[in-house]
Amino acid sequence: MTTSPPLSDAKAQHYIPKFYLKGFTDKKGVLWVYEKFKPMRESKPKNEAHHPDYYTHAEKGERDETAENVLMEVESKVAPIVRELSTPQYVLTPENAGHLMIFVAIMFARVPSWREYLDNMAARTAKELHRKIASDKERFYKSCADMERSTGKLLGIDYEEMRQSILRENFDVLQESTAYNLGAMFTSALDVAEELKEFGYQTLYAPAGKPFLTSDSPVFTLRPEGDRQASISMGFGWPHVEVYFPLNKRACLKMKRGIQPGAWLADEWRVEQINNIVMATATRYMYSSQGYPRIGRLFDERGCKVRPGKEAFLSKPPTGHGVLF
């Protein structure tokens, strides 16, 4: 697949917004960062969760920052809403709830783990298409001849030798187009947002001294199965699935079909379980307003267990309900 040309003058672009990470800082503005099997460290939101030119490509010959501009517009609308939700007295209007649902969908799709998954999925699809074409000898030979005519160059390899190599899957396909990846990111975010239109929402508030954590993959799903058991990281189309998104250290958004808007004080057990899943679904980093060695030990034990395309996002529900992925 097409590879993006290199960019010059790269700049840091955050995959987790700075305003969002500020909601998980302590009274001194310190963000505590945890990484498995490494000492916890003090940091600032501006120094975390970014990559060079994460939303920029140059596939038309010049820097294109359209994706970052769109994200900045979404963030400007939702940032004050997220800050207001740190207090139980704030009531979401339908309009603000809509802005928040879009932000949740984008936060699910913009992180590195999901964008890597999209590239891998595209590569697998392309590889399967190559294998399907190669299984039809006549069609494959015609495709090779058409390619040679369109490019004006010979392939330099016997058609049948190439066909047999493809059928043995002796090749790799990589998706390295940043523009394609960004398009897939927004498409999947729109799909998630469409699903979330069917969801009700509630805000859970943490008791004093038991703050919520967040991670570099902060939106997660689960499906309760009774007796305090649940399947983690199901697709959004599964029936009875619940979506969680820690908004800040005091509040966590819960979304589920059929629930009514409201605000609830969560008990310590509920906050601990949400934090446990935050640890499990983190890709590499966890963020906290507390710098406690105990949190680091728990992250070493429980962190980064669920990865998109592997342990996460099962695609087929047991009923005919619509499936997102």
C-alpha cells in the first residue's frame, strides 16, 4: 500500500488531549505516569501522550493538518463540558450530551492502539484479496497483464510462480499510508458515534480519597454477566454492552442502551473495578492524580492485558443485533 512521504518540521500532536489529562492531576498540577515495570514518575499533561506529526501527512506534497484542526474544534466544544462534569450539580443538556458522545467516539478511535489495529485490519483484508484473486488462475493472469499494460513495465517474474507464492502466503502486506489511516480513524469514530446515539448516559462520582484513573486508551466496553462478572472490550453492537470513559479524577461517564440520564455516587468497590479495567485496557501508560507505589504494583500485575484485535473487540454478538466491528 501507499507510503506517506517524510515530513519536515515535525511537531508534537497529542493523542490524549492536554485539557483531558489536566483532569487527572493532583493539587499541584502534577500528572503521575505509570508504565509497567518502571518507576512511577511526575509529569505534566503537555509532556505526555503525543507523537511527532501524529495527525499530519504530506501525501499531496505539502503538510496537511486537517485532521488535527477537526479534533481541535471538537475539543474546544467539549472541554468546558468535561470540566463542569467534575461536580455532581452539573446537568448535561441534550446538546452538550451530543458533543460529549462525539468526543467519546473520537477518544476511542484516535489512540495509537486503535490506529495500529486499523492498519493491521487493512493489511489483512488486502492480503486476503490477493489470495482470492490468485485462487482464480485466469483472473490472476489477466490482473498481471493489466498491471503491466497500465504501468508500461514488466513484472519481472513468471505469473504462475507469483501466483503459487501468493497462495502459499509467502508475502506480507503493510498499510503505511497516514492519510488512509486518518480516514479510517474518522470513519470508525463516526461509526461509534452512530452507535452511541442509542445509548443513555449517567455520570458516576468517586467517593473522597478514591479517584478514577485513566490511560492511553481511556474508552472501554464491558458486558455484565451476573455475579459481578463481565466480559471486557466487546464491540459496541453487542446487546447489554456498557461503555465507560473516565472524565476526570472525580467523574466517570457510563453509557448503556436504556438507562436514563442521572448522576450517582459510586461506592469504593465500583471505582476500584473501573480502575482495574482502566489498567487492563491501557496500551502502555496509565495516568493518575496520585503517586503511590501500590498503584504501580497493581499496574505491573494487571496492566495492558487487553489489545485491539487480539483480546479485545469481539465482533459477533449472540443475536442479530447490529455489529460495529
